[in-house]
Amino acid sequence: MRTAATLVVWIVVSVPVFGADPGTAVPLSPLFDGTSFAGWEGNLQAFRIQDAAIVGGQLDKPVPRNEYLCTTKVYRDFELRLKFRLRGENVNAGVQFRSERVPGSNEMIGYQADMGQHYWGCLYDERRHKLLAGPTKEEQQKLIRRDDWNEYSIRAEATAQK
């Protein structure tokens, strides 16, 4: 059984294109309007919008299985910037990218920018259940603010993730 947890995500912006001349500002495109799930799909019973943020899970009951909220638009090269806060004991969550749903399943295939437990800042392969890269536990402790807002920036170019 999964530990009761709450994941609060405030998606700030996405930069959907690169290739501009250095020093040229690229327009930022919000992925989330702060009020609705327009442009998103998934089990909307597992997520809610609260204080202009996407919230997953609840502190008063266990999460029965992993749930994924996905954009309906596919992005090629992008930089995703988001703020998140994990609350609860022994929590784990992540942001999938370059991912797709497994047909007929609740699972995903692709990469996950992991957060929580001892996976803060790690790159995880969701389908193969394999940790690909990440900071040491000591580095993680220096980087995160438990039960507070943290920030991720995920940049994906062609087939390389940074």
C-alpha cells in the first residue's frame, strides 16, 4: 500500500522551441492555466486544482496506484520549469517526459524527473524501473527543502535529456 501523500505542482512555463540566436528571448508558453484541466488528460479523480496549482493525492488516505496527468500536446524540444511541494511521509512522485501511456494499462513508458524519498533530482526510466542518473544522497539533502516549495527545470533536446 502506498503512503498517503500530496503532490502540489505549479507549472510555471514551458519553452517549446530552441534554435533562436544566443541572447534572443524565446517566448514562454504556459502549460497550465491555473483554473482548469484544459489541455490535460488522465484520471481526473486523482487530481484537483487548488490555489492555481495541480494537486495529486491526499494526506488522509493512501494512494492506491500511480496516476499520471498528461498534456494532450506533444512537445519535441522544450524546457519545462515547475515548482512543486511534496507533503506526507515517505513520499515519491515525478514528472514524466518523453513518455507515453502503455495501451490497456495505467503505466507509462519514458523518462521521469523523480522527486521524493531518496530519488530527488534523479532521472528514472519508468518502464524498466531503473535509475539512470542522479545526485548522491548527500547532494540531495543539500538541494531540497522538505515540505516546502522546490523547483525543477527539465530541458529536452532531440534525444538528449539534461
